[in-house]
Amino acid sequence: MDFLDLDHVEFHVGDARQAAYVLSAGLGFRLLAQGGPETGLPGQRSLLLGQGGCRVLLTSGLEPGHPAARYVARHGDGVAVLAFGVRDAAAAYAAAVSGGALGLEPPRERGGVVTAVVSGFGDVVHRLVERPGAGGGFLPGLAALPGATALPVPEPGPELVRAIDHAAVCVPDGQLDATVAYYCGAFGFEVVFEEYIEVGRQGMFSRVVQSPSGGITLTLIQPDGAREPGQVDDFLAWHGGPGVQHLALSCGDVAAAVDAMAARGVGFAPTPDAYYDTLATRPAERLRSRGILLDRDHWGELYQIFATSLHVRRTFFWELIERHGARTFGTANIPALYAAKERELAALRVAAVTR
């Protein structure tokens, strides 16, 4: 099965323009196209933003019954679609359905693009996108329109991020095995990494599944129900079920990206100095001074950092990652990343209790 890459991610949000402002002003994304009733998208407003190879679609429902409005009512702003680029949408759709996926929208060609939709997890679905040749639009109903430059334009310079490295998905206790089996059966993914993560008295199981192409990576996380409730339990409660906890953006220079985003008001989870004292490899000062974590797998090094959540429910955040040969994940970074996120969430819990 030819599931090539993560073609784009679609968020359902209460206010697409406000969400686009945050992505543009904070993370350096640029508005590429927009659409609505006037372009053949009834009941919705959609804005497409991009940077490097990343494409993020923001959709707001203009009517209470629109799927985006219903999603936001249940979950708040969040990822509703993980779109997979495919060579042949009809063949990919048939293979996924025969492997256990629920077919939601059969393949259809519009505007030079063939799309289909199959089930994913919770209320997140997968759009299959085939682009037969040059000249087609990004998706039907999206077009460059007057007013597209009304969002803040980042200062000229190198792009801060290159692509979406992976998506992290939280599932309830007891559902990890079934979710892994689903992606292996319906999409031909393979398990490339697994780990048990301990953060204080909390525990979580993590398995990483990846397409044979290497272009689509999902980190699947389940809380350990035998341990104290923690941040994955918080996500599942506040989000209202399984969903995408964070998206990791790959960078050519993560330290430069942190500096640029911090200057625009983006916060990052702090890392204690003690973390660096335990590393076998001494990190460069430019990593340590910014709280960037250093790890390695069998093939090389990787640097990672979590941004603080801007979500009103604290159920979604961004990660920055830079790889130097590393293909999967190391064993030191993941616990440290979630420990940093736990410190952020613990402070919020204390603040909520003392109000």
C-alpha cells in the first residue's frame, strides 16, 4: 500500500482567522489560500497555511450543524483530519477498507485532486489525497482571495520548520493494542519503536507506528491505569476522548527556531539543569541554554522541545524536533519531555485550585 506522507493536517476550530493569526504570528506560517460559501464550501470558512513542507488547514463551521462546529462543541479546537498522500486514492481506499477501516467518503475527483475519507481514531479521520499531476489546486474549494494578506507576515528569512515529523495520539487505557493493530492492518504500518514512560507516579505505554514509506509516523500513547492519573488522563478527560495531543515540526536548526518563536511570544517547557548532567554526551551550550533535549537512536542524534500549550483546554501543543541521522526516538528524551510537560500542567492545576 502506497501511503506516502502526511499531506496535510486539518484543525476544526471555533475561529479560523484567530487560529491562523496565532500560527502566523507565533510559528511563522503563511496564509496560502482560503475558502468558504463563495468558493463552493457551504457552511464553513477554511484557511490554508504553510511553511516548508507543512500544510495546515483551519476550518470553522458557520452553522451549528456543520461537522466542524459539532467537533468544536465536543472537543474544543483540535485536529480533526490527518490526511495521507497516496499514489492511487481508489486503491488506497479499497485496501484500507478491506483491512478494517470504515469507508466514509469514496474516492472523488474534483479540481485535479482525488480525495477519499476513511476512519481513524475517535473523531479524527484520514483523508486520502492523490495528486495526479501539476496544475490542480490544493483541495477543492480553496483559492487565493482578496484579504489573504491581512494576517501578519513573518519577517523575511529562512523558514523555521520543514515538515510535520510525527503526530502524537492519546488513546484510553486498554485501547493501545487495538489501535496499533488497526493501523498495521488497514494501512500496512509497522511498529518501529515502543517504550514504557514513567513520570513520577504516573505511567504510560507508547508505541510508534510508521508507514513503509517512512513518511507517516504516529506515536500512540495509552495511560497506565494501574498508576496515578496524569497528563494523558487529563488530555482524554479535557478533550473528551482519544485525539491528537501534539504535532512535531521538524527543523533544520531547532535552536534558531526556538529563538525566533520565543521572540514572537511562544513559550517552551523548561528543562532542569540536572537533566543535562545525566547525559553521556555533553550538549552544546546553545541547546542547554534553550532547554532543548538531546538524545540518540542507533542511527544518529535528535533534539526536541515541547512548546507550552496555547489551547484553552490545554489539550494540544506543538513540538520542535531536529534530526541528525536519527530515524526513531531515543530512550532519554521522551520521559524528559513528558516530565517537562507535567511541570507545566501541575502549575496549572495548582493555579486552578487556588483561584
